[in-house]
Amino acid sequence: MLTPVLIVIFSGASAGFCYAASRWSCRAAATACGFCESLPDHEFSPAPWGLFDRQHHCHQSVALWQPLFGAVLTALAMIAPAPASSLWMGGVVSVMAVAGMIDYHEGILPDFLIHPLLFGGLLVSVAAHPFCDAFDSALGCGLGWFGSSLIANVMKSVKGGNPLGEGDTKAIAAVGAWFGIWGIFHTLCVAVPLMLIVLSMGALRRHQHNSVAGGRFGPYLAIGAALLPYWQR
């Protein structure tokens, strides 16, 4: 069984990386915006706990829940009842949480995190298979990538929107590379309903059907991945 010290170390590191990613993303977004670039640092202050309280897309700061997001998800993943794979689980969820925070702020899941996560899952499944064997890993990765791409293209042609970006597709494939086909299924069973609930709350509070940050899929994928071990209880 993992010692509390390891869980604290992993959770603290995840919180630190989520804070750094959020702060970097906030400043990058503000630098690209003529309105926000002129504001001093102390004016980057939306409601600390609000998903829906930003009046301007780039007028944002690092809220308290964002580093807590990484710490809590990593701790949840590591205290799950599969001690042999808890370290792998903590590492995967930490990377997904950091990528999710960048997605929340910038609307993109960065390749410099998602690509190593995807190929790392394939390699680890061949060498150590902590969650699934090499065949399930390759099958989950391929079906996750092509299946989500197909769904996105169909929905785009029918409704004209773009519900899944290329980064979301790669992140789903990365989940498949680590956890196989059933891992994708269980992750999406948490991520999709949770996103719909948040979007519904945003629509009620803002009287609109599109909440920009609330509709970004990366954070929900991280939550779904963190809860994967609990499906096995």
C-alpha cells in the first residue's frame, strides 16, 4: 500500500503544475489581447470559485480551485484499491489534470503533454501492462482516436459545430492507450454527463446555451480518468 507521504508528494506536485499551467495560460491569453495587456496584475481577478463569472474571455486569474483540482484528482486516483498501479495512476492523472487546466484557459490540449502521454501509454502497456496488455492498449488507442474523430466529423456535418477538437481526440486516444477500450467507456461515462451538467448550470446562470470555459472537455476527461479505479470496486 502506498504511504501517505507519496500521495502527498504526488498531489502537491500536481497542484503546483496546475497552478503554473494556469498562471502561464492566463498571462499568455492576456498578452494576446489588447484590452487585457494594459491591465495591471492585480486586476486579473474574477470570482475565485466561478466557472461562469468572467465578463471578458482573457480577463482572468488563477482561482483557488485550479491547483486543488490537480491535487484532489491525483489523491483520488492514488488511494484507489489497486496499489500495484497507483504510482502509474497518479502520474497519468497528474498530466491529464495539468493539460485540462491549459484547456480550460486556452481551449487547447497541448501536444507537448498529450503526445508523450499517448505514446507512453503504448510503451508502458508493452513493458509492464499495469492496466491492460499491449493488444488492448493498441486497440483502445486506435478506436479512441478514430471513433472520436468520426463522431466529431459527423456532428460537425450535421450541426455545423465542432464539439471535439483534435486535442480532445488525442486525449481520448491516450486514455485508450493506458486503460484500453473499457477505460475509454468508463471515462466518457463520467466526463460527458458532467460536462452537460456544468453547461446546463452555465446556461441557467448566464441565460445562454454556450459557456466557453465550461464546454472545454479536457478537465472532464481528467476527472473521468481519476475515477476509473473505482469502477473496479
